[in-house]
Amino acid sequence: MRPRLLSSIKSQRPRLYATLPPKARLNTPTDFEATPLLNHNSRSALASNDLSSDAKSGTATRLNLFQAINSALSHALRTDPRVLLFGEDVAFGGVFRCSMNLASEFGDDRVFNTPLTEQGIVGFAIGAAFEGMRPVAEVQFADYVYPAFDQLVNEAAKARYRAGVNAEGQSCGGLVVRMPCGSVGHGIRYHSQSPESLFTHIPGLRVVMPRGPAQAKGLLLAAIASNDPVVFMEPKILYRAAVEYVPTEAYEIPLSKAEIVKPGKDITIISYGTPLYTCSNAIAKAEADFGCEIELIDLRTIYPWDRPTIIESVKRTGKAIVVHESMTNAGVGAEVAATIQETCFLNLEAPVARVGGWSTHMGLIYEVSWTSV
């Protein structure tokens, strides 16, 4: 029966794999060497309006995303003795090498490993923040943050509110919880999740996701300096794929401020993290085919997100699409779409559209298995 079944599958469905078909124009692999979303020379890296005058007058170095994270962590540890870095396997560099060489430079009293207990890691970080430190805790994969959810939601997020007039001295300001997120192609159920929308429901937390190395450095330094607890989510598929010139000097990118990556007048596309590259590729094809001008906005901070920038754009274009990797149901796109509907209703020329992940768990099919059938 098995040979006949395989023969039947092969004859009826000759293409049972997920890669692009021949001559495909859309959903092709991102050319990170050419994408307009990254700085391909030092001049463009140093021209950003987010940079300080010192950073603009300095130099830029070509880094990938994990190296940019490492650069930000190194600067924070070097310039502020209150900064601590810890998590599972952090001392030897971490699974993705983001903390490489930091323990040897700054000592094991400031960069150290923890037991495998996410609740304990975040709980310890909250206690350290209460004592005036600026802890950067790493959860090895976002998929494993759920045991720490109670600590983040019921302790970190409520600390300032609970302290009332004593909030300045009794809060979790300076607490950053870093976590790799998103799919990478072979992570399946427990190494592919994008749980950012769960945290965007919680007042008191900031939720941030960079799209590339230059953003990662500036946003992480801003998160460490922030007086709010920050959930800092790093798209792991970009750790090595996204490479660009990053200013050498320290700089901070404002939290809760979106970036208009590409101006346009006919439609607004709002996204963050990895899907921005897919959006950029699709925009290039759509503009060539239809002669339209599409505006692309990177939220950067997912919560609290930059409502004024989004509203102004949609009122001007009259149409909006929200794109994210996480599941569509109750996702970030739902909140953005609802806000647009409430505030831009008379300006809309079409319903707000959402493009997101399927409402199912991440599966795994090794393409070599199907192509060999």
C-alpha cells in the first residue's frame, strides 16, 4: 500500500513543499544586500534623525543584528555600573552569541548564568530593579516566557502604579527582558512563537521589536535607560541575516515613536520586525505594476504604539493594511485596525485589512522529505 500511496501523492500533488514556485515574483527570499530597509553604507547610517550629534559625526561599522545587540549591551555595562546581564547560558555568549565576551570583560558578578527557570530569572530581575539596578534579563526563547508571565504582568507592570507617590523609588525602571522570537524555518512548536500581542494588553509594560541592527542598538539602549519595564523582542531569523552599517557611538532611538520608512500617498502599510522585508518587496512589485505610491511604516515600539503617526498617514492615504508574523486573531493588527476604524472612519476608502499568521501552531515539514517523494 505504501508505494502505491506515495505514487498517488506524487502524481496528484507534484509540489508538496513550501518554497517559491518557478518564476515567482512575490514571497521570494529577501536580498539583504539590496533591501532599502538597511543601511548599505556609512553615510546613510550616520544620516538618521534619531542619532545624537556625537553619533552623527562619528563612524559606522558593518554589523549583523546579534553583534549590534552585543554592542549595545557592552556600552551599557561599560558606562553604567547598575547594569546587569543574566540568563540561561549568557556567560558563554548565549545561544545566539548576543552576549559573547561580555562576561570576560565585565566579570561574572555582572554577567552571569542562571538556572533554567524563567520565572526565577524575571523575578530576580524585578527584585534587582527595585533595588536600583538596571537588569537585562534574557529569556532564551520567547516560547518559554510563559512561566514568567505572572512576574511581568502582576509585579513588573504594576510596580509604579502600586507605589503611588513613591513610584520614583519603588518601580521597575531599567528592567529589560530580552527574548528571541519568531520563526526561523525549523523551530516548530517551541522555538517559533511570536507572543508579543500578549504583552500589549498590559498597561505598565513597553514592548519593542527592531527590524535590523541599527534599530536594535538604539532601541535597546533606550530600553535600558527607560524608567518603564521593557519587553525587548528580537527576531531570531534576522540575527545573522540582517547586516548593515551601525553608528559606532552610542545613541538612543525614542520608544513609542514609529518610523515612516517609505513615504507614499495611495495606501498605508503598517508592520514591524521581520515582515517589513516582505512588505518592502511586495511594495516594489505593486508600485511597478499599478503605478501607485505606498507608504510603509515601522511601528518599532508595539506598545504603547505611535497612534498619531499612523492616524495622520491613514487620513492622508485613505487605505491601510496591517502586517505581522504573529497570528491574526487578537493580534497587534486587530488593535491598530480598530484604532484606525475609530479615528479615520470618514477618511477611509476601503476596510482596513490585516495580514498575519494562521491561527494554528507552527508545524514542521522538512522539504527534503517531500521533494524526495
